Amino acid sequence: MKGTELKYDDLEGFLKGLIENKVIDALIMPHRVGNKVSYMLVREKNKIEPPASVIFAPSFGVNAANVIKGWMIDNKVGIVAKPCEIRAVIELIKLKQLNEESVLLITVDCSGAFKNEDYAEHYAEIGNLVDSAKIKELEGKGISIREACAICENRLADIGDIIIARVNGKVGVAGLTEMGVEALSAVGLLLEAKDLERKEEKERIVAEARKRLEELPKIDSVEALEEFLQDCILCKNCRDVCPVCYCKECFFDQPLGNPAGGDLLNLAELRGAIEVPANQLLYHLTRVYHVCTTCVACGACEDACPKSIPLTRFYPVLAQKVQEIFEYVPGRDVKEPLPFITYKEEELEERLR
Amino acid sequence: MEEEKGGFEPKIIGFTCNWCTYAGADLAGTSRKKYPPNIRLIRLMCSGRIDPMFVLKALLNGADGVFLGGCHPGECHYIKGNFYARRRIAALRTILKQFGLDNRVRSEWCSASEGDKFARIMKEMAEEIKQLGPNPMRDKIL
């Protein structure tokens, strides 16, 4: 890959340069509101805040991909976000919910994030930038990163058009695609061959993440699933915040997926009695099937659940099992077809019966 | 219930394609092959029409088993409907496996000329589901 090394403070000039040189028409990037970190859509370059203090902030509120989902525009929008969010954008491009040409994806290294409310509450201790040692130390004090982040294997920036990596007290900026390299050149950065693979660090993260995944409580029977979902009030927040849930009309808003009135009376007659609001299991099982190949395991569903159901133990965990059988990693490559729109003539027979 | 006295008779819902498996079932019938009457067939135009929600709905509403049938791979009336179906079914069964429900879902490729095979599958499946016992969803309030 081609890239260069910058000081943390140089990032501001770089992002401003993208707008100034008309590489992009707008930029979605994190910004600070008091102790909190949320996203803003910038069109005027002087509104860009010093990025070093926000773009690496270990805070997760919404998945940035959810913000631009379905924007079929001709303009070009840059997005500075964490790997899981950029992976979701790539899935949305494949799902034809975004134009590939209308986004410039800038992925930043992530070290794991706290729920945005936890981050704001403990801002004094957490700060703008953390590393794995610091995360361990905070965990000792009872301030833990999100479960989805603890089991995340893809924390290092290695996808998108441009990556911003944290190396040795500086940042490595590199272009992964033609569009990315062009953008870097357009803001006047001198590029050289740069290796930001960081294989060893990646292996360490994967090993740690798998260990944490093993430790998660398992939902391994229908009874366990019922118990797990018993507090669900069917608000469908998990669907609304999911970056890869994109149907214009959800199956669950249609009579077939969510029977009501006479249909429900008929069902109750058949079964003797049914729980109302009805169909928690059908909703979650169908939804997990719908997102099983594209779920990027960002954990936005868990954060959004008003009943604090730890949905990370359900959606990403199940989705990963399905992704394994197709050897598919969502967001890995924009050219790789989605598993359900392709096939091999001979495959999977052992999984059918 | 008489079922409980006379042994458990499973209810199996079958989704079969119009061109192969449904015709195969027809052949089994017209050639007077005997098979257990546990299956309730629903005819679709193609196995590619099987929405995994159908399977989930059947299971959650108390079906003891779900049978999915289509043309042999490579012989789909619509060229590749069953290739897509195969991927969907494999994904769905992977999810169901977590909850021990996958062995209630079985899919087979059975052509219009395979009346024998259809009858044999029905016998096997009825036997398998009997061994498994009733779907735990059956008597639940959910």
C-alpha cells in the first residue's frame, strides 16, 4: 500500500484539505459535545474540529453507516469511522443502498469502544485515546468496553479507501484503493510504499477476541432463547439502528410476519393461548436470518435495546456461524459477492439434512 | 389426547417445488406407494421460493418437522432456483442448530420420476421425527 506518516496534529490539515481540494463535498466525522462524542456532517472546512482528539475516541453511539444508508446521491461524502462502521458501509454498497462512487471511506484504528453514555460518564479517566493496556486497567476499575468490542477481531484499520493507523506515537495514513491514493495525492501528501499490515498485532487481537467469545454465555436451546428474549417488548429498535437492515418495508410490519386482529385470534384458537405482543421468537429468528451474512458485529442492536437484552450474544454470534460456512467476512471486499446472490454448483450438501 | 395414548404422530409440513418433488409425490401416489400420512405438502413453483420465514413460522407454530423439496441441483426448471435455495437452507439450518432445532428440518432433492425415493424419504422422516418426539414449541404459550 502507498502512504505516509503524519503527526497527530497534521490530521486536521489533511481532513480540511479533502474538502478544500474538492476531493469530497462533505465529511461525516466524530465531534465532541461536552464529554460526549457523536457524529457531524461537515460541508464548511473550518467547522472541522482537531481530529486527533475525537476520531480515536473510544465511544460508540450510532453506527455511522446507518446515517448514510440509502443516500443515493451524486455528491461525494467522506466518512471517518471505525472499522465496523466502514465494513457496514461496504455491505450497504453491495446491497445497492449506496453508490460506491459517492463515498470516500476513511477507516481509523479502534481499540475497542465504550457505550457512549459510559464514555461520557468516565471521560476524565478514559480520555481521548486508549490502548489495550489502558483498557485492561479501566476494566479493573469496573469500566468495561462493549461486549461487541471485546469479541471484535477486526479492530485495526485495513479496509476502505484510506486508513488512519496509530503507530509509534504517530499516525500512518495510507490509500488502499485507487480512489484513496488519488485523494491522498490531491491534498498534497507525498506517498511512499508503506507497510501497515501489522500482522502480529492482528494475531494478538484475534486470539484475545476468540477467547472472550468463548467466555460469553451461550444460548443453546429453545428454552434458553425464550428466557433470553423474555423481556423483549418488540420495539424493533434493534432493527432500526442496524446498519445492514435496509428493507423499505420490514417483514415484521406486514401481516405475514406479524399477524394481528383476526389472524391472531385464529392462531390463538389453534394454540389455545398465545403470548401478546406476539411473535418475539419469530421476529428475532427471522431477523437474524436476514442479517446473517451481512452482520458486521458492531453491537448497535445491544446498545439500542431499551430492556438491556445483551443482543451481542445473539446476532453477531449466530451470524458468525453462518459467515463461516460461506467463508465470508462482511466488509472485507466490495467486489466479493454477497453469499445469497451467488452459488457453487457443488456445495453444502452435508448441511441440508 | 388420543395421540398420547396411541403413540405420537408427528405433523410435518412440506414445501415442495411444482416441477420435481411435488410431481414425485404425485407419482408416489399414482403408483400406490405407501408412506406415512404425517406430511402436509404445500406446493410452491420453485424451491427458490422457500422463504426461511415459512420454516420458522411452521416450527414456532408447532410443526414437528419441516420438509423442503426441490429438483436435483443442475436440474431446476428455472435453471438455478435450487442453488440459491440450498444456500438459504444451509444458513437457516446453521442458525437452528444452535437451538437444537436443525434436525427437524430436512431437505432433499427428488425428481418427478422418483416416486420411490419420495415415499422412502417420507418413511424415514416420519420415523426420525417420532424418535425426536413432539416439537417443544407445540404446547407453549408464545
